[in-house]
Amino acid sequence: MKQPIEKLKDKLSELFQLDQADLDFGIYRIMNARRAEITRFLEKDLLPQVKDSFSIYKSADKATLKADLDKAIEGARSLGVNSNTIPMVMELQAQYDSSSVDLTALENEVYSRLYDFFNRYYDNGDFISMRRYKKDVYAIPYEGEEVKLHWANADQYYIKTTEYFRDYAFRIDGKKLVHFKIIEADTEKDNIKAANGNDRRFFLSDENPVSEEKGELIIRFEYRSNSQKRRQDDLNDEIIRRILKEIKNNKLAKWEHPLTSITRTGKNPDRTILEKHLADYTRRNTFDYFIHKDLGGFLRRELDFYIKNEIMHLDDVENESAPRVEQYLSKIKVIRKIAHKIIDFQAQIEDFQKKLWLKKKFVVETNYCITLDRVPEELYPEIAANKAQHDEWVKLFAIDEIERNLSNPGYSKSLTVKFLKANNKLVLDTQFFDEAFKARLIASIENFDDQCDGLLIHSENFQALNLMQARYREQVKCVYIDPPYNTEQDRQEGKFIYKDSFESSSWLALMGERIGSVLSLMRNDATFFSSIDHNEIASLKYLFEKYFKKNNFEGLITWRRRHNQPNDKTKMIGMVAEYILCYAKDSGNYKKSGVGKLDLTGDFSNPDGDLRGDWASKPWKVGSDQSGSRYKITTPSNKVLVA
């Protein structure tokens, strides 16, 4: 069984990701650059401070006093004297009984307490922000609201919203670099489900799967539909066999030994380096990841809860002697002092990742779609000669079907300037032209930004919304989103592989940050629409009310998405509908602009000063002569009215 100090060291190594020394990309590269500093912090600066903090009790160390006492008793016996009558023995015995300190037990308790604290919040790379109040009871930040919506990840940024395809690199033998690269990825677009329910998996590329470039090993993957519905773990076994075979066939034998070196775990003592990294790579593209908004503040607050509720007990203070109370308080001070140093160091790392996440990202490519009537005619010859643009027009606008007439020269395979002039509503796409052409085109149009009447951004949605804040603040009049519905099918197909028991909270973290970002872009008279189904409609409605307030709810649209009843024997009622939630940024602006007022029913006015605003009398009869909408009403005088 591991000693408390060893358990703490292992946990801190995991927390500071010292077990990922071979990874060579992203935050791991930064961590590796500071690895020596972190190791020195753990080995030389941090844990030895526990011993130093208790050094003042060294003279009262229980083991030392016991040895001195035994020595004095043995000396008295050798002289034939009753040891209980010797002043020195009596003094040592009294000191041992009343004020001795078991330094080893005290140090072990500090290590155990520190391990317990950090272990309860750290989970697979994330600090789960569940605020403890006492054992099995949690606290939430409540500020007197009538209804409070809170979720476990509310204090965190959700940073994975789609497949995370980045190069994965690691070193073997401390020098050789291996890259995992995606060369083709079939990702979901427009919320479309995987074809025929075939979820996507990683496969080794069929074309040039393994090669050596500039002394580095490149292993290429594809991410595509899995028609045979095989598990990724089973596919990984096949991928490993193919990689090792390719290495032999391509005369890359020098890579085989380091890739097949053993890096055992408790569950798999025969796990190889290649197996470990392949499992990490395929898993990291589907798991959820979070960045804490204020990790330092959260952990310091939780530490105070932990000390007050699980370490400090008033009975221990009240019933002990002054020296014992002093030792007890010293232990608490040491725990708090050491924990704060760990928290400060970890917060630096988390805050750095937070800055990277919130930093506005570079726009890597910009293109424009412009109708030809806005393009200077001196550019037409170059446009007519562009084969890629020609092929796009054939595909999208079927220009090859345009026939010659009095006003149009008609289509020819080699486009002419006359044809472009006659069809000047064709849309030019600058992606088919070089940067010099694009620069001349933009320079030729006055007030270019003002003339752009649409913007399409291909990006991770949080980053796109962050980029838009300055340029489009309070300019958007209508917002419509079609978010993932967080259905059981979504989870079964691997779209969301949540941390245990965090299905809804992860989804709320994803939605909350993005709705909050959109809010600042909306005009005061803007409207927000969101599609959703029964799985998360209740949570989404509370989330909207958190940002838009309850009085800005404009309505719920229900539409039937299927006409046949679903064959679901687990439900008493067939789920055939989906919903669109509608909220206004400020419903008061709607009333001022007359939204919802019908001219057919008369003019609105407020002759009696009604506090509810303008009103109009409406006919009580239904506006139709259909018999199914007419009813007879008999009055007390037996007069029949038809309504």
C-alpha cells in the first residue's frame, strides 16, 4: 500500500500532467518547457516544506522522546534505582504524556488531507466546479432569485463543440518525433445525422498511411462513416497491426522497437507506446473538455470549506491542552499554506489556457461572393478565363442551359465578356482567384464594408461570436439557432461522450456561453429563435430566462416533424413534435413598434388612460361562416344567439 506522500506525489504529477512528458504539441509543449521548474517545485520546494513547518516540534517528537525516556529508565535500572523516583525520568514521562508530537503521523495526515482535497475535484484533466458545503451536500451561488438555474459546469468554458482535428505529436526515446495527422475528415454539417446511423470512426489511411519525412514518422488517418458499426477499440487493434506492417514494408525498422516498447498500466501490463498514444488520440477527439473561468478563486473557496467542515472541529480545540491546540492549529496552517501554493501554480496554467481560449483568433482566409454588376468591367476578361469559376456557375446556376436570344449571346464553353454583361447577376466567388485579383476587386468598390449585405463565418461558434463582438455589437435584428438536441441517439452515436453523470450540465455549459455571446450582438428590438425537442426544452427555456428574463418570452411554436407514429414501446405517448422557442431582447420595444397589432380589428388607442397601454375593441364573432365555427347560445329569456 502506497504511503500518503507517494499518493500525493502521484496525484500532483497527474494534476500537473507530468505523465505526459512525451507529448509535443499545444499546451503540452509549454508544460514540457516548464517541466524542470514544476518538478523542482514538487520535489524541493513544496513537500519538504511540510517537514520544515513542523520542525519547531522536533524537540517534542514522540519517537525522540520515547527513545530518551527508554534510555533514562534503562540507566536507572542499571544503577538499581526505581526509575519512577528519578526527576529526569519523571520529567521526560510527563513531557511524553502531555506534549509529545507524533511528527510522522502529523506529516502523513497533511499529505492525506492534501490528496483528498485535490482528488475530489480533479477528473481526467478538468476541475469539476461542484462547490461542497459538507459531506454529500453542495452549495450553489444563490442571490435571492425566485427560480435559480444552476449546473455542475456553470463555472467553466466548454471548449469542444465538434471533432477536434489537430496534429497529435509525441516523442519516443526522448528524441524521435511521431505525428498523427488527419488527411480526410467526414464531419457533420448543418446538424445532419451520420448516414444511416453509421457513426464515425478513425481509420488508417489507405493511401500512404506511414512515411518518414525529415527524420519524423508521419502516420495518416481518415475520420469517416463506420458502415460496419465497429468499436474504435477494435479498429485500433487493426490499425496497430497495419502500422507495424507498413513500417516493415517501407524499410522503417528503426521505428518498430521504440513504438512497441512497453508502458504498462494496472489493467494492461502489455500496453505499448503506440497503443497508448493511439487510444489517447482517438479518445481526445470525442471527449468533452472544459477550462475553468476562475480556478484559483474556486479552489481557494473550496479549500476554506474543506478545512472548516472536515478538518477543523471545535471539540478538538475546546477539550485539549494549550500545546495540543497549538499543534492542531499548526497542522491546519500547514495544510492551507501548502494547498495555496499548489493552487497558485495550477491556476497559472489554467488561466493561461483561458487566455488562449478567449484570445481572438486569426482569420486564416477571407473570400467574397459578389454579383457581376458590382464588379468593374475591366476585370471581366480575367473572370471569363477562370475555369474554376466557370465550372461553379455550371454546377450552381446551370449557365450551360442559357440559350441565345435578342438580349443574351447564350452560353459557350469559353465564356465571353458579352455573356458576363448579359448575365450580370451571376455571383462571383473570390475563392477561385488569386490574392492580387481579390485586392484589385476590393479596392475598386467604394465603402466596401457598407455594401456587404451578408456574412458567413466557418469557425468554432464561440470563437466566431467572440470575433464579431466589436463590429456587430447591437446590430443583429433576428437570431435563429439549430443546436444539437442532446438526444440519447446523439450520445449512442458518440457525438457527445460526457463525463459520467454530466450529460445535461455539459450541454448547458455549451449553450449558455454562446447564448450570452449572442445577446450583446442583438438590437433592442431583436428576436431570438431556437429549435429544440423534448429532451432539453425545459433546460433551454430556463437558460433563456436567465439571459433574456421571463417577461421577454414571446411564444412557443410546435411543429409536427413526422406524420407516422414512432415505434417506441418505452413511451406511452409518441414523440412526433419539435419546438421553436422565441424570446425578445426587450418586449417593450415590440409594443412601441406595433408588433402583434392587427389593422383588421380597428385602430388602437387609449382613451381611458389604461395602464396596460393602447387597446382596440374586437368583434366577438369569429371571422368565418363555417358551420363548424358557429354555436348557439340560449339566454335566460330563451332567446337564441348564434355565435
